[in-house]
Amino acid sequence: MTETSTINRIAVMLIPTEACLEWINSCDDDKMTLDKAQQEPTVFLLPEGQDEPRDQLRHHFKAMFVEELNSWYTDPALWPKDLSFATFEKFFTIHVSTMVFDLGFGKIVKDEEVAR
């Protein structure tokens, strides 16, 4: 059996909640269902560190929140006014994993590297 390697990242999966769905549907006449909104949750990889995963999440939540809102509507005027951690927690069910396995082969390439 081949040994599977882990990578030095924390995985955070954000799954939209009813609160997020209400916001999505308040911005558009085409109504989204919760099942559809949750179909492809976003996964963020955070750096491992000395901090607990929850502390890492609190440190990086704003970037994740903005990325998620922007994936739905690119106009910040449509975004919620309150972008606090409390609102972030209302908008998403958050799954954190410190065990991240890389089952792929070859180098991981970031989008900006492909564009060069």
C-alpha cells in the first residue's frame, strides 16, 4: 500500500445557510433554493500554524467572506453591511479539517501561475 501524504494546510469548507440564501434571494428576482446554493461548497486552504484552527479561521474569515459574497454578486453595494465574524457564522455552516491529503500527482498550480 502506498503512503498518502498530507499537506501543511487547514481545509475550511463553507456551506451556505438559510441566512445566506435569504441574502442571495434578496438581490435577485430569480429565486435560488438552499439545495442548489449548497451544491458546490467552497473550500479554502489556510496555513498551518501555531494557532488553533479556530484562531486561523477568525484571522482569515474576512477574505473568505468577501470571496464568497463576490462569487454571488460582484457589486459590493449588494453585500450585507455587517461583515463581522458573527454574520459570517450565520451565513455559513463551517467545516474545518486539519487533515488534508493530496492524492494528486505533480505540482499544484495556482491560477495566477497559469495566466503567466
